[in-house]
Amino acid sequence: MHARRRRLVPRLSGARATRVLLGLLVALTVCVLLLDLARPAVTAPVRRAGATVFAPVQSAMTGWTDDRLTEVTRERDALDARVKELEAEVRTSAQLTELERAAAGWGGHELLPARVVGFSSGSTPVGGRTVTIDAGEDDGVRADQTVISSDGLVGRVVRTAPTSADVVLLGGSDVVVGVRFGDEGALGSVDGRPVPGLPPRASGQLTLTAVGDSVISVGDLVSTLGSPDSVPYVAGIPLGTVTSVDPDRGQLGRTAVVEPFVDGDTLDLVAVVLLGEEIR
């Protein structure tokens, strides 16, 4: 048998061979960089060749990326808009349910829902602040109809147009509402006019004036008395609650401070109470 000859070149393991190859590539890269810095003219043809080969690919990739980004952005914006629409529909549905549930306990009147779409910044010729709703004559809205929200009395319609109407809110100087208050349903009136000799009211607060010697107590619920033929106010709509009773200073009838249930600064969904021929 012949003696096995020794290998002149030792066998390299896979990992070691990889390291050697990487080392050679790094060394080659360094050499090319040094050559490019020292003699740019030598490597210029290589750079031009690389640019010629890869420029179309880069341009195509950039164009594809821009188009895809635009498409994705458009899809995202459309989804965001749809989500907002669905959220608004859910809020409206919840508000309508709450309004119908509340109105069922106030006499079960026929209601015409409407959105507040405008407002006056101060007192108007009708004697108080007004808001504009997106329902009008074409929907059966008439002047002097009661307007409510899920919280209680909002006010009454004072002007109408084919597709809109103006509603005067509680608290105006010329807005006086007949009411009942307390467990016994005592009679009185509520308005927003300052009364001489009484403590000043905070913004939005109303004054309850009792008829005769009826006793007013803190916590008394105040609701509408109702008008003849329910115009302009239907009966039994919650208006507010008594928060303090004024000292007796010789004025006619006891008086008290009423905090209204409805905040005129945050009105959104309201309803016009339809009566008789207005119901369609």
C-alpha cells in the first residue's frame, strides 16, 4: 500500500471559509474605496456602469412606492371618514333613544327630531337667545310650538322658514313660563329677569315666583304648567330644580333660584312637539 500523501493545502471548515471570503471582500472594498479617493478617474467607468444598470430599477421602485403610498393614504382617509360617520350615527341613535324614552314619561307626545345648526350670540328682538334648528314649515313646524331635549324644556319656536326654524331659549327677559313645583304641584312662574331686591343670579339661572303663600323648598322639581291648547308650552315637561330659596323681603310671592336642566350652550339634538294637524 502506498503511504497516504499529506495535503499541501489544509481543508477549510464551512464557517472558516465564510470568514475568509468575507475578509477578502472587505479588503477588496477598502482597496476600491482608496483607489476611488486617490484616482477617481479610474473608478468613474465602474460608477457609470452601475448607475446605468440600477437607475431604471431604482426609478421603478420609487414610482411603485409613491403610487402605493398614495393609494394607502387615500384608503386610510376613506376609512377614517367612514368611521366618523358611523360614530355620528351611533351617537344620534343613542340620543334619539334617550329622547324618546324621556318623552314617553312626559305625556308621550309626537316628536319631530331636529339638530341645532345655528345660534344667536346675545339677546334678540324676541327677548332672549335663540338657536336655529334644521326643521321647518315643510316638516310641520309652526310658531309657538314647544321644543324639548332629553333633559327637559328647551324653549319655543318663534320664527319658521321652509327648512329651518328659530327657537327662543329659557332665560330671556321676555320669556315667562307657567310652572308647577314641589310634591303638591304648587303654581308659579319662571323667568330670567333680574328682580329688584333679590340676590343676583349666576349665568343661566332662573327665578321661580310662587303663587300665593306656597312654600318653596330646595330640591323641588319644576315642570311646565301647560298653556291653553298646549301652545306655546305643553304640560309636564321638566324645566329645572330649586337650588336655593330667597330670603323673604316683602316681595309678592316667595321666590327661589332654579337651575335649568337644559344647557343652552351645548344643545345638539332637540325635538319639536307636534300637535293635532301638524302630525303627519
